[in-house]
Amino acid sequence: MPPRLRPLVRTIEKWFDRHQRPLPWRETYEPYFVWVSEVMAQQTRIDVVLRYFEPFVAAFPDLRALASASSDDVTARWSGLGYYRRARMLREGAADVAARFGGVIPSTVEELQSIAGIGRYTAGAIASIAFDRHAPVVDGNVARILARLDGIEQPTGSPALMRAAWIRAEELVRACDSPRKFNQGLMELGALICKPANPSCEVCPLTKDCAAFQQSRTAELPLPKARARSHEMRLPLYLITDSDGRILMRRESGKLMTGLFHLPHGDSALLPGVPLRVERRESLGTFRHTVTTRRIEFELFAATLADAVADDESYAWIDAERIDRVPHPSYVEKALRMARRHGRAPTASKSASRK
């Protein structure tokens, strides 16, 4: 073991003891809660996760409740978090554990990686955080810290950086007393101190071990990755209601946001399918939204149908009171808020009053 390895990992463990955030899944380290939190936190800020975690586990309080829920119920509770495939895979994983492990989440990385939807990172996170096993974890935060600590000159997210980070993380976690504290300490340092831009090196406990800090290169490492080209789009969006105050929505079955209910689009640039024939009555305004590399400006129109649409697998009339229980992307909420400001969105009371 290199001479500085043991002091380095102990510094991280002690820092975590003093500075960890009071997150709900840290109250008991219940494996199911840890699993849910890790899936929610993928590509999502913790402050956003906190708004969804407790309502989600209130709806699905244990693994068997999640495993027995419908895919629509799960994605509806996930609405607004984005990356909806995570929700579907979480449910599939819960069903897998219920079927193969008697509803008990296993503690080893090998068994965890055999579960549907669980990869190397999530397996390491559950094993180390829920069960305190010596398993490494490498996410974006951890890779960035290790790149700066060791002076790894590779681009952010590159295979070369991730390979080097996993090797280093394995070495470090083997030297620690508590993998739970050590791995979470690395994650917390990345989230709170060793940020991508303007890291707070003046309060970082690792500066004497940090190659980037010693060489005044924290702004350079890890190297920047090539930015994916973004696409600007402008799309008409239709708010169509019936005499009972129900909202017409279309269920997507393509590759993007599949299984979610959308307001009808005015063209097929984002989602496939033939657009509805409508009569535009009033523009309610525009708002911006991002879907992967697409930067979209939606223009919301209050509209009426030019042709009748029957309920089928594509279109459905949704009661306003049921919107929160129907899986939908977050831009739908933006559109409905805009409609409410113009007095055009149906209310739950009106919809609920129909016989």
C-alpha cells in the first residue's frame, strides 16, 4: 500500500462524518431506499431528487410494492424527473429481486449486477452504502476528483478516464475502514467542493494530495470533452379540451419518451406520427424546454379539433384531476401552468363534476 493511501482515505471518511448532508436515505441505509436514491440521482441534482424521493417511497414503500405496481403508476410518480427509462428499469429490477431473491436485495456486487437494470456503478453503490462492503464506485463526481488528485490528463467521461478512475477507486476503497463513509465522502466532495467549475479548493481537505492543485491545474483537469451539437427547434403545441374539461393527450410509442402522455404536437419534428388537424384559436405564449440535445421553443395554442378523435391506444381524454397520476414529461406541466395563467386550463373540480 502506498504510504499516503491510508491517510488519504481516512481524511475522506472523517470529512464525511463532519460534513455529510442529512439525506432521507441516510437515516437507516435501508437497501431499497439506497437503490431508489441512486437511480434517481443519475444525471439529476440532489436538490431535484429530494422533491421526488419521499413521495415516491410513500407510494411504493418497499420493494414488493414497487414490483407489483404497473409501469404507468411508476412512471407517473417519476414524471418530472426525466430519463424515464430509469423508472421502468427500477421496477423491472424490483420484480427480478422479488422473483429470484425472495424480495431481499442481495449484498454482493456480483449478485447485484445480475439484477435487471443494475450496472457496475449502481451495484457498487448499493453494496458499499447499504451494506458497507468494499466495493468501488465511479460516477462523474468521483471521476473528476480522481482526475485532479492523480493528474489524469483525459477528457471528462472518456473511456480512458473512466478506466483509470475505476482502478484508482478500487485501490482506495480497499484501504478504507468504512466503504459507506468513504464512497459517499468522495461523492459529497465532488458535489459540494470539487465542482466542475470554480472548485472550492480553499476548504478542500485533499489539497496536499491533489496533483491538479499543486500544479495550479484544477481549471484544466479533467480535460474538457467535445460538446454534443445542440439542435434548435420551434414546435406548436395544442391544448385541446372537451365540454367536460378533459384534456386530449397522445401516448408516445416511439424511441423518445415512450409510454408517456403528451399534449398533441403541431408537427412530427420531435415525435413521430401524423399531427392532428386542428383549428388554432389563441396563442397562449412560448416557453423553452430541453430534451437531450434538442433545445425546443414550444408555442402553446388553445385549439379545437377539426376531426373527431376516439379514445384508442394513441389518444385519450384525460381528466384534469388525473394528470398527476398519468405519466407525462415535465414540459406538459410547463404548458399547463402557462394555460392556467391565461385562464384556459381545465380545473380538477370541473373535470370531476361530470357524470
